[in-house]
Amino acid sequence: MGTPVQVVDLVIPELQCRGLFRTEYEGSTLRENLGLARPENRHSASHQERNAACLGCGANVSEVEHLWRLQLG
């Protein structure tokens, strides 16, 4: 076939001219261009679970945050 440099320099531009190979990427990240889903944020889930658990006992959000920070210290 040819060396990788020849493929990039000769074959890819010809395929692009024929409309058979992309000329631009749609996504702004490698993950988007590969069609991979964005992973769930681990930290926001624990934050929501913590608030839900404490709010069930009648505390408000600011009290919950304060108690949680005290437990971390």
C-alpha cells in the first residue's frame, strides 16, 4: 500500500475531495468525536444523596452542608 505518511498526504485529501472522508470534526472533544457518552459526575450524586438523606429529618440545606463539613473535619 504505502507508508502512513503517504496515506495521510495523498489518500486522505483525495477521499476528502470525493466527499468520502470528513474534513472537520463535529464535536469539540475527543470523547464527542468518538461518540462516547459523558460519564456521570460522581461528586454531584453524593451531594444530592447527602442532602436528600438529611432533608428527610427536617433540616434545611444550609444546616445539612454545615453538618457535613463538620463531619469531614
